[in-house]
Amino acid sequence: MPMEVIMQRHLFPPYLNEGSYGEAVLVMQILLNMLDPLFQLELTGVHTGRSVDAVRRLQHVLGFTGENVDGNFGPGTRRAMRLRLSIDVDAVPWPVPTTEPYTMWIGPDHEGIRRWPEETS
């Protein structure tokens, strides 16, 4: 039986903070490796350790300073990628099979784990 596919509006949830995991984190890690081969991130789908460090390094390259270099792959980082690198990851729709792939992400308040794509009732 063929898998039904729906189109999710965005490739990434609003934030991928340390501790987020799933398909979107895996795609972010692939993107980071493509941007800078020196990262050589292991594709784990978990945003911890070297993955967070790679986002911090990207944020430095994008001109972030101080507390803005937080390792979170959020809207500010993606906006800076669009403006400085002409890479708009938010413009890419993501086909999501309706079976299992999802990402668990932690919001900017670092409280509460959310599911992406969001569950609909």
C-alpha cells in the first residue's frame, strides 16, 4: 500500500534547541555539513554536543555576538541565513509521510517538548 504524503508548510519547527531530536534535526545536521565540511557532524538526529557547537559557529559566521550565539537553530538564525547567505530554509516545504517521521523540539523557553509537525485532533 503506498504511503500517503502531506505537505507541511515549513521544513523546520520554530526552534531546534539543544535536546531537540528527530527528522528536522537530521536535515539541519546535513545542512550544516554542507555549509562547512569541517563540521563533519555525525548524523544522529539529536541536537546536542557538536551539533549545538556547529550552530554556534554558524551564528558567529552570520555576525551574531554575545548571548545571541546560543546554538539554537531558531527564526533569527534562519533569517540571518536568508539575508547573508541567500539560503531560505523556511521557503522549502517538507513532504511528511503521514505514518511516523516527526521531530520533538524544545521551545525558546526551554520548557515543554513539542511535536513537529503538530498533532491535529
